[in-house]
Amino acid sequence: MTSLPASTDRSLGLVIDLDTCVGCHACVISCKEWNTSQYGAPLSDIDAYGAEPEGTFLNRIHTFEAVPDAADAPPRVVHFPKSCLHCDDAPCVTVCPTGASYKRQEDGIVLVNEDDCIGCGLCAWACPYGAREMDQTAGIMKKCTLCVDRIYNENIPEQDRVPSCVRTCPAGARHFGDLADPASDVSILIADRGGFDLMPEQGTAPVNKYLPPREKVDLLAPLLDPVPETQGGFLGWLDRALTRL
Ligand code: SF4
Ligand code: SF4
């Protein structure tokens, strides 16, 4: 149906740190705000203050309780930000009957040409990540654009020329750059932290990468252990001093 470029000059994308994301949804709101007034405008809201609000969000956070393998380890909450991963082998593009979905050869960004979208929804069925958003009001498909209208925008300060979610994240959990350049900050981060593809078995070759949660180290635990009678040093002195109080 619609073809993909054989290769791209750059692979712009996000690296999302599952260790530091605190699930605050700041990125969700900033994405919605930027895209409601810019490229994807307007992103619909239906019954926003009613009992069952619905709307178009290009970035969503899902929160899971992960149960570790070790029986005595406590469960852990992981916040999982989800948006388009700008796949190299994007099935949402190849399934599109009109050519509205396409991947840019110059930077690898996957976009929808809204003038050509007929709202058939095939791309949403084809995306294994659930990253496409049918705008129920406009009747056309929308998705993360990597803020293509910010990152090349010379009318805004240079530090703002990154996706809105990256600029906003208070935890520094979102990083943006060229993942095809092995010397880029994002490529170095992926190599250092073991960045991984989401659901690689789907064969979509996602550009975005996720960084795994790190093992938690409880810095207070050694201090809270009972102090042995014979304990020397500062802890022993402190324990004896407190016992005399
Ligand atoms: Fe397409 Fe889904 Fe990949 Fe985005 S994440 S490029 S919508 S298949
Ligand atoms: Fe997570 Fe950052 Fe988004 Fe907050 S803004 S939910 S910390 S990625």
C-alpha cells in the first residue's frame, strides 16, 4: 500500500527512562497543550468534565505494579510512558491505503498527512503498541510528531527546540536525539544503561528506546539494623548515647 524509505539519513527519537519516570503526567499535559495549538490542532476533548471524559492524547502514561522474581522482594510500581516509537519497519505506514501515513527519509519521523487521511483506522489496528489516536471529532488519525514543528523552529529559543514532553519532564526521564549517530548523547545513554526495544518480536524496529528500572538500593537499611553490643565506631557510640537517655 504505502512504502517506507529503504533507509533514513537520521533516526530522531526518544529515550525514556523507566527508572526515573515518576508518573506525574507533566509530559502528557505539555504534549496535549502544544499539539492542541499547533501541528495536530485541535486535539479533541469529548465530555471533558463529564462522567466519561474522552479525548485525543498523543502521549499517555500507564502505571503497572511489577512483581519481582524473588519471592521476598516487594512489588514495584513502574510508570510507562507510551507514544509513537517512529518504527523503521512501521506497519502503520505500509497498511495505509492512501499514503497519508509516511516515514520521512531525512529524519525518520513517522507522520500523518491529515489531508489524505480517510479515517479508516487501519493504521491503529496495525500498530502493535496502540500508539495511534483516532480523533473522534475530526474523524482522522493523529499521532506523536516528535514535535516536528518545534525541533526545527528557529523562531523559538534553541533550548526549546526539542519535543515538548522532553522540555517539560521534571524528572529528566525523557531524552531526544539522533539514535543513528553512535556519538550522540542518546546513543551513549542507551549503551551505558542497556536501552531496549519495546516488543522486538513484533519486527517493527522501533527507533525509540526504553531504559530499564535500576535495582533499588536501600541506603537506610544498614543504619536501621540492630546495633550489636560490641559495635564500635560512631554507630556504637551513638547507640550507647541514645540508650542512656
Ligand atoms: Fe506506527 Fe505504532 Fe510504530 Fe508509531 S509505534 S511508527 S504508530 S507502528
Ligand atoms: Fe514520567 Fe517525565 Fe512524563 Fe512525568 S513528565 S510522567 S516523570 S516522563
